[in-house]
Amino acid sequence: MIGRIVVIILAFLIATVAAGTTIAAALLGPEWLIFSGAIEERVAFWVLAFFAAGATGAMTIFPLFLLVVLAESFGLRSILLYAVGAAVVMVFGYFQSGFAEHDAASIPFPVGHEVTIAAAGGIVFGFVYWLIAGRKAGAWRAQC
């Protein structure tokens, strides 16, 4: 049981870094082609990736912890469950973080570039978490 908890924590941390890197690459996407490979540009990318990973972890730790507890207790191992669940949590976290600018005259659920970036980060998070820990969700109960 202790080993499974360690795997879950490490999977969460690695998935957070992967989601942060995805978000940083998406945010810098339009400028990516003009990068010359200078050290300042690389440092800027990794600083943005670090910030995005920190924000991802801070915004999603409690909702994703609840999803992990449910998946572990019921033995849910579907990759779609992890990817869609994490994407929903990331989009909801984006709207609740205050980064989203919502205009009352716009449609009720604006799907802009930032929302798709949040969803993509969530999908990457869910996929990486599933690769490391989600595939064996609930398997610890068979050993008890």
C-alpha cells in the first residue's frame, strides 16, 4: 500500500511537469519558429514551463486527488477516464483561476485558444498519469 501511494505521488508530479511543458509549448507556439536557440530563449521556455507546472499542480491537486481516490477505490483503469477527467478539471480550474476574461455579451461558454490549451494540458496530464499509475488502479486490493 505504501509503495502504491509513492507511485501515485510520483505520477502526479511527473504528469504535472508534462502538462506544464505542454502548456508552455502551446503558449509559445506562435513564436516558436522565430527562436534562434539562444540560451535566453531556452531559459524563458523552462521558466514558463516551471510556472505552468506549478500553476497546474496548485489548481488541480485537490480535484484530481478526489478523482484518484475514486479510481483507486473502484479500480477504474480507462485511459479516456483519466484524460477527459483531467481535461475537465483543468478547464474548470482555468475558469476559476481568474485568468479567463468572460464578457457578458459573449456566448455562455467561450472556447478560445486558452481553453484549448488548458484542455490539452489536462489531456497530457491524464495520459501521463495513466501511463505511470492509472493502468494499475485498484490492483493493490488483490494483494491484500
